[in-house]
Amino acid sequence: MTRYKKQDPEITRRKFINAAMGTSAGVGVLSLVSALGSAKPVFRLTADVAPPMKGDVLVHAEGPNQGQVVKASELSDKLVRAYPKGRDAKGTEVIRDKDPTNILAVYKFAPGTLKEPTKLDATIDAQIVAYGDRCTHAGCNVGDDPKTSGHMFCPCHSGQYDATQGCRVLGGPPPAPLPQLPIKQEGDQLVVTGFFLSRPYGFNKEEDWEEYIKKVEEAMA
């Protein structure tokens, strides 16, 4: 069995935060204020719940290589699911797999395939790109479209995205593209260089996402 599984679209970030409040873990714990909701409830953010951030390394989320580093040399135009792996306050390596929004879709396309609105300076050689893999409509995990290479298809409500053009919406109910995650290559590893470039599933507005990452940055400082 693998750690990755299709997410229940009814899971909301607020429910997840409420669950996180009762979680105790042997990792560094950060206290911050949620960017969501007018009450801005305080919750405890553990390293395995924190969003992908600068310095994290991508590891396989499923399959026989689960937990192992995703190598640039093994990528293709077929989706590879990954999680970010960082460190807690004590310096211990932690896979950030407890927030379902952290699941990633990673691709390597032939030269010249990736085009704007993909943020090409956030890719590796305009070939390797990473996106959040939860549909912006209801949070289901998105997979390859079996009919068209480079396109993605959500099995829950038939949302369609173009992974070669910034995961723009091609059809269905998604209100926004999948968020791109900026990455670079170190050796054969993929390393995160910053937060998602746009709001991932669970944030209704860009302002909500921007406020949230400010709180994370403050807590990590």
C-alpha cells in the first residue's frame, strides 16, 4: 500500500486546521494565526503540515519508490506524484504529507513544449515543472488525461487543465489553474525555491493565500 490516496473532496482546510489543533507530534511545533476565517483561530502548525517551502526536496508520494527522492533523470511527460521533504525545528527530516494540499504533480516535457502562462523561470530548463495536484474546484487529485499528452483530467467533475501552459483551465468547473511550485535542480534532485505561485485549493482568494504564507514566514523566522 502507498501513503498517497485519492482525497475526499469534502475535506476543507478549516476542517483540517481543526484536526491539526488536536495533533501532537514529535516534530518542531510552530504557533501562528490562521489566515482563514474572520475569527482567525490559533492553531499549531507542525513541520509535516507546513506547505512546500524553500529548500524542500521532492520525494515520491506513491509506488515502489515512495519516500525516495524524485530524480530529474527519471521524469517524463507522465505525471509523477511527489511530496516536499523538509526539516523540523530540530533539524530532523520530515515529509510534509499530512496536509493533502501538499501533494504535487511533476512533469518533464520536451524542449519548447512548456509555454506561458507557465512561469518558465520557476521551472528547470523550461522542461521540468511542478504543480499542486488538488483540483481547484473540489480538491480531488488530478491525473493525466488519457486522450491528450500534457493535459490533466479531474475524475470527480471532469475538470481539465493544460500542464504545458501553466495548468490553465481547459474545461469543466475549476475556477482557477492548478498552482505552480517554483523548483530548481541540484544534482539529480528537485529543490523547492519558494511557495506556490498562486492560491492552492482551500483558499478562496489570492489575498487569503498571501496572508497565510506571511504567517508561515513569520512563524519560521
